[in-house]
Amino acid sequence: MRDTTAQIAIIGSPNCGKTTLFNRLTGTHQKTGNWPGVTVERKDGRLNLPSGQKVTAVDLPGVYSLHDDIQGVEARVAHRYLNEHNPELVLVVLDATRLGRQLSLLPDIIATGKPILLVVNMLDSAKAEGIDVDTAALAQGTGLPVVGVVSSTGEGILALKIKIQALLEAYPLVAAHFDVAELARRVYRPTGQVSRTQKIDRWLLHPFYALPFFLLVMYMLFTLAVNLGAVFIDFFDIVLGSIFVEGTRWLAASIGLPAGLQAVLADGLGGGIQLVGTFIPVIGCLYLCMSALEDSGYLSRAAFVIDRMMAKIGLPGQAFIPLIIGFGCNVPAVMAARALGQESARLTTIFIAPFMSCGARLSVYVFVGTAFFPAQAQNAIFALYLLGILVAIGSAWLLRRKLFKDMAAATITEMPAYHRPLLRNVFTQTWHRLHSFIWRAGKRILVVVLVLNVFASWGTDGSWGNQDSENSLLSATGKVMTPMFIPLGVGESNWPATVGLFTGLFAKEVVVGTLDTLYAPVIVEQATGNAVTAPDIGADMKAGLFSIVTNLAGLSGALLDPLGLGAVGQDSEHDAPASYAAMLSLFPSAWGAFCYLVFILLYAPCVATIGVMQKEAGHVWLGFSVVWSLLLSYWLASNLWHASLLLSSPLMALGWIVSSSAVLLIAYQLIMLYMQRDFKNRIAAVNI
Amino acid sequence: MKRLNELIAGQQGTVSQLETVNELLVRQCKTLGLIPGAVIEVLRQSRGAGPMQIKCEGTLYAIRSSDAALICIKVA
């Protein structure tokens, strides 16, 4: 799309309606990517002019000025683009309701020497608030062409397109010299009247009503994003599994590929696609809600309401939403951290979001918990959630003290005016985010799933298709590694628990399946890969659609219990699975099982989370986070286990607690030293 | 001369000086136009260390009290 047509750039300060205008001009002809080397989103779109000419419009990041980069990379990106590329026209978007202030961006852009067209946006809001905007005086004062539009309704867009076309043909005007403050006084006459936004704020930021309203919005965000999204997970799981896993296996088998290649293609590649696909509904729903909240202007109010609490752990109020979402799923939580402007806050949030115990982990707690402490399951699970929160708070505190202490932060942020969210904006934004998740994070997830699945399928005897059996390479590795986990209270011959840790990397709920199969007495005879039949995609599609109906019926329960904690204790009424007996005998005690759950909570995020963490924060930060949580979880779980041994073998237990704590302390010092060294340069190198 | 965080809701004042303790804040204030001479109105004051809401040239901002304490204001 680039280089073949003329390029025009769209620039403006944050919240001036720039993106709405961009969406209005280009419609669905958009392409997103990242600016080279940074995580700032780049949007290109095709704009059809009335004459039939096609030009490429580039949506530059929102900036207050071009020369000072308080917002970090955004100003740099915009500045570099204007200097290095040669946009034939720069549209400077100005918010009419705040025109006076907005003009201060103009001198910077005029200094680049590019042809400029001023677009005064939100003229309707200005009128509604009684603000008098003189566009003719603006044109005269600056010597630049001016067009007034209302991009939310489309008013003036055609005139704008005609103007763009005329200016591309010939740009005759030269900018006049002017004084910003003096010009602002001439073109912008605000009335003293209280704006609509201030009137709404009286209620939504009211000393008493603000918090209940905030909680209501958060509750709705969580239910819609996580619970409504979850309704469609099974559909994607069944249908994509049918097409990509079973379909690929059948296809590979029917053209006579060797079993190894079949496993790589079907379980590895197909399984990876299936896994990425199951995240689509939750991430889609989350972004629908987030974009609507952002577009409406409430997001910054929510941050305002919760700011005081978040300040205590050294984060801005905006970090609250990613963390809350983390209780549903860590993947969108890490992605939602993008809304944080400050880099140190964004990195911290990405770092601690995986400690929020997600819905998938709950299923493991329920499975293990109901086997070992059926009467105490609720309390144990509550303790695990609390532990996750405490670890998150502790980590945030440490990061701020050790790593970000030199990074000054300013807490001043703009609170945009309220607007009715535009469907077009909300859907475009959601689509861009989904697209970016599927293609960019998805790639990374796929690779890990491929490797893990090959290990799970490949048998020690060289055969394939050994998933969830004792013969797979993964199980063999699990057996070898089990002694490492004895200090956690896992038990000497409890290798299925170790294998569960590996399969738990796919997705935490997979631990349940692994434990259930591996503990269950093996009755099923092995029939590896002999009878591969074509998947009945029609029937699976039906089953998928049916799952949506069933899940929707269950949604009403989720409204009262968004975390799904009601599932706790229900299972004990059913017949205990056959695997329970083996599991009960292999773990040394119920406390050992609890320590195992502590380890499951913290040891490492699942591959999908790892994928988005790598994409959002780079591999250095991802590695830091994984090493940190591995060490911490091992220390925590093993010390909890040894604390229970204090009475029976005090010397050994005490020795372990002291020495492991010493090792942890030294390791953390080393890690911190490593991270601190040249920290800023390194962070810059990992896309921040 | 008062600090911005000492103003009560509804009060207006003119920025007279920005303390240079937090360089980032100074730069950010400059880009946002909260410079000496700018008129600031306090819309919402919070108890304790919470954020306050202010208005300057038609735009609303949230700022924590600790940072507001670095902005000197001449009350009209």
C-alpha cells in the first residue's frame, strides 16, 4: 500500500478525535502494524478522493508537541516520520472545544516545512457548549487552509476530501508568522459556562456515588469480557480442533506422511492454532468493552477513582483494570496494560499481572482441592487468590524500590471529555487488537505449543501419539525431574504431578486433564495412530454451536459469581474420579497438595501469556519475569512445605528454610544487579 | 502564594512557578500548558494523597496531590 500512492499524515494531540477522523476518512481500508522498533501502533489507511485518486493516510500517534518526548516514544515516532518520510500533506487535527491550547502544537509542525491543512474537529460539541470558534480568523491568522468537520457524524468530511484533493494538486500557501497566544485569543472564545463533561463528573466523581458506580462498571467489564467471552471458548475449541488438529491428522495420514510429521503438523501446528483460537472470544469481548470505555471518556475517571489505592503500591490508577482482568485471564490483562502511558508502570503491570490467579488456575484448585480438603476447599482457594495478590503487591513494591527508583514519574494526566462511544471506532479498535493478538502473539504461542506437543507425543521408544501416557518423552522428563519437586511436598514417586507442571504451561486448566489421565489406572489399550478417520466437521460445528447455547444458559449463574467460585465444593457431590485414589496416595499429605497448588499459582504464566508478554515487553523483561516467578514460587512452596515439617524434623526443615532463603536472596540480588546494569539502554532495546 | 494542593474545590489561581524537584513533572506541565501565567481552576479536591481534578484552558486534568504541591499558585 505504501510508496505507490501519495501519503498524507494525520497528527494531533491526544483526545482530539484524530482516530475518529481517520476511521471516517478511510473506512475499513486499514492496515495496522508497529512503528519500527517500538510498541507504538501504526495505522495506515486508504483514502479515496472524490476524483477517484487514492492516497495513503497515516495516523500518527497523538502528541502534545514534537520536540519534547514526555510521552516517551510517541513524539519521537511522529517527529521521525515527518522528517524522514515525505507526506505530501499533513492534516493537523484540532479539537474545537479546546482550540486555544491545541494551537500550541502548530509551530512545531510548521517548522518541519511540510504543507499543512488544519482540520477543526468537534464543532458540534463546541457549539453545544457555547464556545465560539472563528475558523476564518484561524485561516487568516495562520495563512494555512482550514476545514471544519464533525468527524463523529461525518459532517464536513466531503468538503475535507475535496480540499485535500485540491491541495494535493497545488499547495500555494505559505504559513504566516503568528503568536500562538494572541491567535488563540482571536479565534477561540470560550464561555465561562460549565461544560457537559463537568456536569457528568459531578455525578461520576461524586464523593459518595463515584465508588459504587466504579464498582458497577468494573463488574460489568469483568462479566462481559470474561464470562460472556468464555461462552464462546468451547465453540472455537471444538471447531478449530476439528479442522486443524483432526483434519490435519487425517490429511497427513491419508497422503502417507510418517507418524512423526503427522504429530508435528496436527498436534503441534494444529494444536497451536486451536489454542490461539480459544483466546479470541475473551480478547474480543475485552476489547469491545475497553474500547467503549476508552471512547466514552470514563476510563480516565475510573483511574481517578481508584488512584489513591493504587498509589499505595506505586502504580497509577490506570493499572487497576489490567489487574482486575487478570482474575479472568492473564492474556488480555497483559495486553490491556498498553493503556498505561508511563513505561515503568506499564512494565510493572505486565510483570505482576500473571500473579493474578486466573480462571484456568481455579479449575486446578478445584480438582486437587476437592480431593484433599473437600471441607476446606473454599478457604484454601481464597488463600491462594490472596497469596497471588500479595506476591503481586510485593513484586510491584520491589520493582519500584530497586529498578524504577531513578525513573521520575509525573502523575498529571488529561481527562478527556465524555463522548458517546462510536460503534465504528469501537469495532475498528477491537479488530486491530484482535488481529495483532492472532498474528503477532499467536506466532510466538504457536512455536512453544509445537515444541511442547512434540515432547508430549514422542515416546521414549520412538513412537508417536503418546500424549498423556507414561511413555512420552514429557513423562520421562517428568520422572527425571520429580526429585527436584520433593521439597515442595510433591512426593517421591509422584511424577504425574511433575508432568502436570509441564502441560500446565499450555494452559493452566490442562493440568486437570493431565493429572486425571496420569493418575487414573491405565485401562485403555494403546491404539496409536492406526485408525485416523476424517473429522466430521459438520457434527463438530453442531456440537460447537450447541456448546454456546449450554454456556449461555450457565451465564446467569456467572452474573452472581463472576469468578466461578461456586464450582468449589460442587464436585465433591459427584462421584470422585478414579484418579483421586492414586493422587491421594502419591501426595504425602493434604498440605503437600496445597504447596503444589501454590507452585501452580506462581511458577510461570501459560504459553499464551508468555507470548503476549514477549510481544508487549520484549524478551529481556519476559525472561526477568519468568525467572523471578520460578524462583519465588519454588521458595514459597518449599518453605510452606518445610514449615509443616518443623515439628517432625526441625533441624532439616529449619536448615532448608534458612539455606533456601539465603539462596533466594543472593539470586535476587544478582538478578537485580543484572537488570539494573545499563537498565535504560536495555529497556530501550526491547521495544519500549 | 499557595500550593496547588492547598486550594479548595472551586478556587481559581494563576500558576506563578513550578518547583524543579521533579523534572519530568515540569516538562510535562510545560507541554500541557500549565506554565507560569496559566489560570487553573480546582474542580475536585481529595482528602489525603489522592488525585485532584483541575481545569486549565478548557481541558480537565487529574494530578496527584504530591505533584500538585510542586506547583505554586497565586490565588486571584
